[in-house]
Amino acid sequence: MVLRRVAIIGAGISGLTAGCAFKQKGITVDIFERSGSIYEFGAGITLSRNATLLLGELGLFDSISARGFSPMGSFIRDYKSAKVISSINLDENFITIDRRDLVQQLANSFQELGGNIFLNNKIESIDPSKGILNSSANNEMEYDLILICDGINSSFRSRFFDQYTPRFTGFVAWRGMTTVNKLPQHEGSLKANVYYGPGAHFVHYPTGLDNKVNFIAIERSKIWSEESWKIEGDKSDLIKSLEGWDQELVSMVESTDKLYKWGIFERPLPRRLFSKKCVLLGDAAHPMVPFLGQGGCMAIEDAYCLSSLMFKIEDTYEALVMYDKLRNRRSKWIQRRSRLQGMFNHISNPFLVPIRNLIVKFSMRRSVERIHSYDLISELPLELDHG
């Protein structure tokens, strides 16, 4: 089948990256976003080499990195003393950025390529066999391929793929923003810093523009009883949870104007990532705990992988089968590895902590490299006949 028209549901990282990739091939691409804005949600995000190399191939990296920050290294510290447990150097292919800036740059590139973004436009129904969408604007449109990129709570995944529902993982994240001058005055504070504590861990890094710093504290919680997955948090609750932690770190938290609190949810991968003319990407396909910082990276990998295969393999079904094979395998591994990292980060047994720290000291570089060195570009030819 000759691919001429692609619809994308959701203007997040996976949807916008895929939109750019398909537009570069001359395809008509329409993105449908149910919200009135794609910039309303803000938090820091890290992009490692496995994703930034793909952005480079798409000609998107320079504009994105100009809005972000290259920390050039990462430290793991003790929660109480801030003593360095281990550290590694990173290069300019690892960047940190405000998610709003990332989305804005992707959206700008997509629209400069001639792509269409329809805001306040909820997709009401899909016919996967015919590729027909019906939107809240009372329009019926037909497409050769429909990319479902509407996040962990994707209703279309529930309709056409499986009955798995998001599951609370027992972790809650606190996120806030402050400024560089409020950082702890430890050597290397401008790099990506992770503090290991009993039953919790804390991360902070600059995000690039306006001297902003993003921080995340993740702790265990037995339940998440809020109706929304994200609420505004009470600063005093987080400060109470950080009792006994490095005082400069606590002072940084006190300097923030507003905190948000997330329940961290997960959803198993479906048996197959496509159904007829519909394909799952990003969190609609494989939401995961954030302990490896790979959520955004996996979304970019999905987008690059699908767009590449659709133009490397003439038969659409064969291309989708290959996409499913590559992304299901990779996503399952990252999901499992992320869960293990969460358990590892939050060890509280005083007899196990020194052992954990010793393992980190000697394995951090190898562990990070294994994740960041994944090269989808080189893997694609290995999975395809060059004819």
C-alpha cells in the first residue's frame, strides 16, 4: 500500500516526533489533540544518546538542544551527607530540558514542514479496518495509518488492543521547579544529581533556559486515592518526608513556589502493538516507572522506528509486524529494568545499603552505558533485508 495520509491522536512527544518523520517523507499528516494547548503541562525531562541520535537523524536535535542543557555528568549521592557514592561523565548527546520546550520545538518543526495540529479536537470513534476517524468537530476522515499516541489512559487501546488498565505502582513523585542559585552548594550540583535515601530518592538537574532547575522526589506509598493522577502538593508534606536529608537539598525544596504530586502508574504491553490500520506509540503502548529516565526516549524511538520501517518495507502489514517485534522486545526490557531500578534506589535495610552503594560505585558506568548505547539506527538494517 502506498502511504499518503497519516492521522496521529495526541500531540505529545511520540506523536509530534512521528509527525515530523512522516512529513519529511512527503506524507500528509494530521495531529488531533483533545486539549486546547499542547504546552500546558510542565516538568523536566532527560534525553539520552539512544534518543538524541535519532533526533539528529531527523534534523531536530540542534533546535531542541539549544533550548535545553547538557549537564556533562551525573552524580549519585548519599541522602544525608550528600557524599558522592559514584559519578560518571556524560557528553553533549545527553540533555535535560523542560518538557514544554521540547514539545514546542517539535511542534514548530512539524508545522514548518506543513503538518496540521487540530486543538480542541477529540476523536470520538475509529474504524481500524477502514482507517476512518470521527472527531468532535463532526468530521469523518479517512487515513492510511492511524497512530494512537494519547498516553497511558488511552481509551482506544482499551477498545481495540487489550483490557489491561493502568495499575498504581506504589510510588508517588513530587515535582517542582526552582532556580540555579537555589541549588545545593556541592561540587557538581550543575550536573544531574541523584540522592539515594531509605525508601525514597531525589533527582535534580538544570533544564536550560531561564536558569531553571527541575527536581523530583519519589517515595513509596501504599495507595493513590486521588481522582486525578496529578494534584498540587503541600510543600510541608514533602519537607516532612525529607526529614534527616541533606539540609541544602531541603532548602532547595523550600524555595519552590509550587509543587505537584503524581501517582506513578504502569500498564503492561499489549500482545501486539498494532491492530489493522492502528498503531500504538509512547505511553499508550508502554508506560513505565521513571527510574531510568527513558519515557521520552522510548517515545522518540517508537516514532523513528515506525516511520523508518514504513518506508523500508513495501508491505504495510510486514512493516507493522517488524515494528511490533522490535518495540515490544525493547519496551518489555526497559519496563522490567525500570522496575528493578526502583527497588534498587529505595533500599532501606541498613545492612544492604553499603552493599548497594558498593555495587553502584563499580557498576554505574556500565549500567548507564548499556541503556544509553542502544542504537536503533544500526539495529534496523540487521532486522531487514537490504533488498
